[in-house]
Amino acid sequence: MIGETAFGMQDSGEIRINREILHAGNSPAHYVSTTGSHTWPYTNSATAATNIQAAVDAAATGDTVRVDSGTYQEGAEITIAKAITLESRYGADETIINGQNAYRCLYLSNGATVDGFTISNGFAVSSEFSVSGGFAGTGGGIHCDGSGTVQNCTVSENFALAGGGIFCRGGGTVQNCTISGNTTTGEGGGIYFYYDGTVENSIIWNNSVDDVVNSYNSAVSFSRICTTPSIGDNCITNDPQLVGMKLSPSSPCIDAGMVIEGINTDIDGMPRPLDGNDDGFVATDIGAYELVNERADSDGDGLSDSAEMNSFGTSPVNSNSDGDPASDYEETIADTDPLDDSDWFRIEAIEGTTVWFQTSTNRQYSLLWSLDLNDGQWSSVRNQSPVMGSGGIDSLTDPNSDPACFYRVEVELP
Ligand SMILES: [Ca+2]
Ligand SMILES: [Ca+2]
Ligand SMILES: [Ca+2]
Ligand SMILES: [Ca+2]
């Protein structure tokens, strides 16, 4: 077979086309799913790649690779050597990159970002240089080579000759991560910096033989870290009281962290910051997880954070989740949909002394009247008891047509 390339005519019995190095047109997102059809360029859930590396290879600078829940064991380290974002769709608890105790989990360079994964069982022991160019025996979980950002990840049970969890060589940024239970036989059980790097709002605790090594005391910025011994500004050296990788309610990391621009959820997609110690002030927790305090009402709308997330599905950091004229609290009282901006309790029409309004079968309604809107005095209409809603448009009529007045409908639990 004869073909022409930039180097002239070539004669070969075989032509190989590696399309995976080409960008797939206008496809800013590429998908990964264990149940995908693995159809290049993996631009939706149905055609998703079944391994992360394939979708990374199909992505171009600025693209995002979105990964469905699952455990990804790809038989070799995942190399991301371009400025793309690899993110989990449903949080780190459900999205695991597992090195099978045989190879490093992730290699990052050239501005790659990883967001929302559990990184575990990575293994880096070779004294050789790896295929990707980095030191092969460093960073059992993740190796950042010159750059790379790791956000909202837990890094645990990884092993390397240096930097058991993470190794940063000449750069690398770690934000809102919890790094615990990693091991090295050298230095930097949790994380090892070899010149330059940044760590913010992260827990690095209970790694062996140590947590953090900043070799040559180079220009690494540490802010709001929980580790020991103390390093950087506002370091917490007390036990973070981890339960698994989450915080216990008495952890010193609760409300002790910093807001990082562009990150407004925790590792599980929980909005942050929340008021974790119920002192009336919201603040980010250190580490990957934001703790929900059973009593706290972070947005001050009258509903507790836990009730909003577990019962109503409303935002614990927004007093009016759907932006309609009624607050989350008012909608729960009126039994309207707090996530539908076309649904809130209101008077639909008034004809004479009859008032029309949308009702719920779980609420009762009564008619109030006032002679003067300015004095704010409202009274129940005489000779009328509250009525249960029908679920449709209902009405209440004031049998007293005199004197002329204003009306209001009150809704309450029966
Ligand atoms: Ca908090
Ligand atoms: Ca609330
Ligand atoms: Ca709310
Ligand atoms: Ca609504």
C-alpha cells in the first residue's frame, strides 16, 4: 500500500491510523461508563468509553472527561498530559481508580485536573523512568509532573518508594483532599514535594512513615492543612478524628477551612460551606468532606440543613431554591413544590367576596379580612371555619359583603 505523508511517498504493507490522537470536533465533553458502547469519541453516556484512558486520549485541551460510577482498574497508570479536567459525575464515593497494588493510579502533567475520585491501591516501586517520563517509583496514587491539580479526592492505601499517596515534581496543586493510610519506604507517606507546589484545605493524616515532606524546603505553599508536624499557615496538628475518610462531629477540621474559588461542593456534591458546628456562621471544613450538623440551618431559611437535603431536596445554602416568590420554608408550609418556580401558594382570582386559590389535599385554608393594609390587622372572616383543600382550584366566600375590605388566604397544617 502506498500513501503520501509530510515526508513524501511511503510504501508499506500496512497503514495504521491512530485516530485517538485527533480531536473529535466540537465535543467538549467525553464520557466514561462501565456500561458504555465504547464508541469513539465517547460524547454521551450511551457511547461512553469503558476505560478512562481512551476518553482522555479522545479529549483536546480544555475538554472535560466525565466518569460514571464504578471501579476503574485499567491495568496501567492513567496518563493525562494535557490541560483537561477528569471529573466524576456522581462523587468520589462511587468513582474509584484502583491501581490493583500493581501500578500507579494517575500521572498528571501540562495542567491536567482531576476532580472527585477515590484514588487507592496505587503502587510505584520501579527505579526506572516510567513511559510517561516521570520517576516511576514515586507517587503511588498520583504523580504530578511540573503541574496538575487534584481536587475533591480521597487518596488512600497507595504505596511508593517516595510520596506514597502523591508526589509532586516541580509543581502540582492539591485542594480539598483527604490523604490518609498511604505508605512509603522512603519519605512522604502522604505527599512528597520535590520543588514547588500548593496544598490547600486538605487533611494529610495517618500515613506511613510520615505525612508531608517538602524536600529542600522549596517554594511549596501550605494553607489550612491538618497534619503533623505543623506546616504552613493555620495548620491544625490535632487528630482530625476521621471516620473512614469523613469527619466525626467533634473533628477540629469542622468550619476551620478556607473557601477555594470555583469549588462550591464537597467530594460528594454536597454544597459547601455549611455551618458544621451550629454557631450561626458557615465555613468550609478542612478536607474532602463537608459535615452536616443535624441542628444547623446554614441559609437561615427556617429549615435545617439535614431536612433540606434528606426530606425536601432543597438547597441548604439557598433560602429560595427555585427563585420563585416563596422561600423554601414557605413552600414546605404551603405544600407547594420548592423546586418548581411556577408553583407557589397564591391567590388566583377574586370575584366580589369570593377568593380563588390553588390547594393541596394535605393543607387547610381559611379566609382573613382587613380594612386597612397599612395597619396589618387581619381577622378571620365571621361564621367560617377552615376548609381542607381539594388539590385543585378552590374558593372561599365571605358571606358578609359589607363593609368593603381586603382578603388574604391562610394555609396551615390541619
Ligand atoms: Ca462547615
Ligand atoms: Ca436551611
Ligand atoms: Ca434552603
Ligand atoms: Ca416553588
